[in-house]
Amino acid sequence: MKLLSYEKFEEVYQESVRTVFAHWTAEMQGELAAHCHSWGPGLFDFQNYLRVSGIRFYKAYRAFAREDERQRVCDVGGFWGVFPLTLKKLGYEVAMTEALQYYGESFQGLFKCIADEGVEIFDYDPFEPDARLPEKFDVVTVLAVLEHYPHSLKNFMTNVRALLRPDGVLYIEVPNIAYWPKRVALLRGQTPHAQAAEIFLSDVPFIGHHHEFTIKELRDLARLSGLSILKEDFYNYTPGALPGLRMLLRSPFQFLAFSFLKDARECMTVLCRIESV
């Protein structure tokens, strides 16, 4: 399977974004916003978020893609389903998981669309003890999921490890709490965590960010889960956070931080494999 350039991947990815948002409704966004106030209509633009996330998903794709292999991929917590749809269009065998009990009828059209495109959807909650699926995968991806859970990740990591074939790989992406703008904001007395007002205005359970990570924490998570890290990556993706001449002139310290301190960038990823005994 030919490995794509970012430009070619982005073409397919943006097509998937358009496919998904043909099914978007304000009712869907309102349902999500009940448990995370800042996601409400008029407060958060999910379509723009997905459009600019192409670089995130391209990095995931390039981390595990093999030119000589047709891999079976499972995206855990696929949410809007844009990445699974993109991989399916690229010729992969793809599954995604979601705990469907947490979604109302407004999402049925979207999930039907994803399934009709050939992505297998498993009703699966990886945070539950002993959650299992009837098959194993060459690649399991977990993108922007872990930060939304407030409790121990032991069950989760045990469950996703069990999804891997013996030579399979696990790709995890999390936001970096040591992101440079957050460091500066903390010096100004601003919290790097979700605002108390946002949590107050959200129903229980709050599903925003409970715990963002440092790279040491991410490495510890892999080690405690019996995983070896094959590679790490650090990057920005939000418009305005990407280093360039304008940033150099406007925010020279931030430009230097992003250029020379990789652990000051917005997101972090690890690609892992089960440790050999």
C-alpha cells in the first residue's frame, strides 16, 4: 500500500470531514454540550476543529503505515468517525469503538453513515473492567481520549492492550499540559485545567479535559501497562500555534520554545508495542 504525502492524505481527510458534517445537527452538538458547556453551539466549532486536525491524523497514519502491509486498524473512541472513514478510503480494514449508550437518537444517522461506508462499529466502553472485543488488531489508535477520563487508566490500558495482536502497535495521542502558552498563562495566575465555571455549567458527568499529560506521565503510563515505546512525537496543530515568521516577530520566546523545546508543543504521541517477556 503506497504511503501518501500529507497533501494527498489531506485531500482524502477533508472529503471525510465533509461526509461527516453532512449529518451534523445543532441537536447533536447540544447533546454533547450538556456535559461539556464549552462545546455548545456558538461556543465551539467542531467542523473547524476537524478541518485543522488533519495534521494530527496524518501523523498517526504515518506512525503505523507500512507500504508492504494491509493492516487491520481499530480507532478507540472514534467519536465523529473522520479518521476511521479516511483510513477506509485509503484501503485499510477499519473498525471504531464507541460506548453507544452515551449517544442519543440524534447520532444514529451519523453512525449509520460511517457503517455504510464500510467501517465496523463496536459498541464498546474501554474504561469498563474486562471489556473485550471478538478480534484483535494490527493497530489500535487512541486519539484525544485519555484526557477526558477522571479515574485510574488501569482498566483502559489493560483492555486496549488486549486488542493488540502479538506484533501489533498502539498509538496514543494526548494534549500536553506543559504546552508553552499554558506555562506562560500559569505564571499569570491562570489555570491550565478546565475552568471551574465551565464545569459548574455542565451536567454530571463532566466530559471535558480532566487530566492533560506531561511526557513523563505518558512514558510512565506505557511502562506501567507493560508497553515499550517505539517512537515519540511532539507537535502543534492549532492555527496560530505553528511556528512561522509572524510568530517570530510577535512572540519570539514562544517561537524559540516551539523550535527548541519539543516538550513545550501542543500535543504528544507515543507508538507502543507489548514488551517482550
